[in-house]
Amino acid sequence: MTVMLYGIKNCDTVKKARKFLDQHQVAYEFHDYREEGVNPIQLAAWAKELGWEALLNKRSTTWRQLPDETKDNINEVLAMMVMEDQPTLIKRPVLELPDRVLVGFNEATYTEIFN
């Protein structure tokens, strides 16, 4: 099974997900989208599967720093543009499996998938 974990290496939730995967000896690749950016085609595929609202982190510092005009007029097109431009707006971690994509870390869900 090919497993990709996307996020930011200093994010506490990403650290929990990585620790879980390491403890359960799950082979995975990690992509830090603060350092490596995000592929717009991949971002669009995640949004198609999960919905752009599920990806957009409105609790982030980056969101709070956006102009009010952007926040007040957010829609799918604008959200995709700002997430591509500022990947720290993407909720994390994003776990990409061969058959699905998950956002966020939930230990019970990870246990169900990897046991």
C-alpha cells in the first residue's frame, strides 16, 4: 500500500500522525507543503473527493491574516487559489491512500485502516 502524508513538519497534529505511523510500522512518504508546495492538480483532486470546505483551515493563523474581503467572499475558486498560494491554509495532515483521502488525524480511524 502506498501511503503519502502531507502537512507541515512542525504541526502538532502532523507529529501525532507521523508518530502513529512510525509506531505501527507503516511505510509512508512525507511531503511538507510549506517547503515543497502543493500540486494544484492534486489539490483539485482532494477537493473533488472531500469538498473544498473540508480542506480549508479557517482556524489557522494564515486564515486570520487574510484580508477580510477574501474571507467574506470565499468560494471554491477563491479557496483553491489561496490554498495553492498559501498551503498552510490546508487542514492537516492529509493522508493519501490508494483508495481514499483523509484530512486530520483521528487515532481510531488510523487504527482501523492500518490494523
